[in-house]
Amino acid sequence: MLRLCLAFFLLGLAGAVNATVVGEPVEYRSGDTVLKGFLAYDDSSDARRPAVLVVHEWWGHNEYARKRALMLAELGYVALAVDMYGDGKRATHPDDAGKFSSAIANNLPEAQARFLAAMDVLKKHKATDSEKIAAIGYCFGGAVVLQMARLGLDLDGVASFHGHLGTAQPAQAGKVRAKILVLHGADDPFIPAEQVELFKTEMKNAGADYKFIAYPGALHSFTNPDADRYGEQFNLPLKYNEAADRASWTELQSFLASVFK
């Protein structure tokens, strides 16, 4: 029994020693606003590699956004979970989440400035290939990355997970530089069918390179295991869907490999 316990201890120690993905808090600024993000990367190599911005749900920069950054780092990317609200602010109630997200969504110049500030931090990191940058976002974050693509930011690709698709400033023909991937819950009550059709028409008219995938039976926030808890606590139509979560993450991996090739 002693030998068996020792063997398991040494195995665990070896795993810790060989772990190469690191995550670290980072502070940066947009004007006078302090932003608190989280950077994740594999430090076992000195090679520069593609990088991905991760934009949080309307709850704010939380552990879920950091988890996705770590998952991207495990795939070999440098990832920065950004802070769009400032000072690492997080909501604990939908009313606050709505206020925080609306303040950014209704101030596009500020949203762009905060996104670009995060992008600058990511580009300057020692592990980043600054010529290869993409962005992904969840819920509120999905809307953010889609809007950055509409504005013509220099991104290789953007991917939206259960993000809002509407906009007050639609894409103009020839302006969208990033390839676009939309991963959508087909039964998401927050995104009506009319909004989906308007988005598709907008992308076609703009000449954007986009792919739209709808997962049958998936509701809003289908990638987040905490969605069920939030839904029950606040009586909201939020639901985790493991099949859609796995399928959409696999789709993202193929998308990133394609845009960074």
C-alpha cells in the first residue's frame, strides 16, 4: 500500500513539473480606465505563436472567461481574457449585467478603445506572433467581437458563441477583414429568427467571409456549465448543452487552424 501511494504521489508530482500552461493576471489601460485581464500561454517554447482575445459574457470578466483562455493556451495559442467593463468589474445580478453591458454596447468608441487596448497587450507579449490575432466572445462578448469585425479591425478571424447578432452600425461592403464564425443556439429566445436573417443578409451584402452554425435544441449560454444555475436563480431561459458545447469548441479549433494557416 505504501508503494502504491508513493507511486501516485510521484505521478502527480511529475504532472505538476511537466505542466507548461501558465496563467497570469495583467493590468492595462484604456485612457483613464484600468482594465484587469488574464493572460494564458504555454511557456515551454520560445517560439512566437498565434494569439486569441477572449471577450466575456455579460456577467463580466470571470472564471469562465479565464477557463476558455487556458483551454486555448493548451491548444498552443496565447490567449488574453479581456476586461471590457473596467477594474475587473463583475455582475452578480442580471440588472447589473444589463447596466454594465449596455454602457459599453451603447458607446462604440469606448468599446473599440478598450478592445484595441487589450489587443495591443496581446500583440506585445513575448510569445505572440503579432501578425496572427483572432478574437472569440461569449454572449455579450460575441456581440463585441462581431462588431469589431464590422468596423474592419485587423483580425484574422472572430468567433461568436451565443452572441447577440443585431447592430446599430452594420458592416459596409468590403470593410470586413476578419473571417467570421457564428455558433448559435437554434432555440435561443434572446435571438429571434428575424435577427438571424438580418445578420445573414448583412454579411452577404458586406461581402464578408462568414459561416453560421445553429445547434438544434441549444438555448442561450449553451457553452457555460453555470448556465443552469443562473437560469434557475434568476428565472432566465439559460441552459448548458454539453453536445453543443463540445461541437462548437471543435468547430472553433478548425476555424482557428484555418485562419492562422
